[in-house]
Amino acid sequence: MERFNRETGKRSLLLFGFSYDPTSRRAIAVTDKIHLITHIHKNLLIVLYTDDQGWLFRVVSSAGEMLQEQAHLESAEAAEQAGQEWIANSFSSPG
């Protein structure tokens, strides 16, 4: 499901999945909200919200490898900023 935030002008995806709880024999709905996917240098910065980790960012290389993940951030904006800073620090030229 796609949502459009009129205040920020950004679109987000709400993904629905199910996890099975063998104790109760019930499916549990799991929702992850992808707030942002952007391309920085040759990497993807993904900002998302999960029920168990809160706001987090992931940096994925062009080869599909997860280079960095940082969770439990205060907001989507904090996760985006932390991800951008990690990329800038990790790929900047030594001065």
C-alpha cells in the first residue's frame, strides 16, 4: 500500500506480512513502513520503521550487500540524517 504525505511531499510504502506464532497457532500481522529509498554514490539508503526495531536506516551496496544498519532511532528524519552521515564519513576522501 502506498501513502502520500502532503506535508512532506514524500511517498511511503506500507508492507504487510505475516509471522506464525506456533504457541497460539495464529498468524501475526507484521507491518514495516518504508519511509525513504534514495541513491547516494553507488549505494542505497533505506529508511524504514519496524515494530521491533523502531526507526532505522540500512545502507546497501550496488552489489546488494548490507554495509550498515543502525536501529532504534528517534524518527524517520533522524534515521535519514544518520544514514547520510554514515555514507559521507565512510566514503569521503582522506583529507
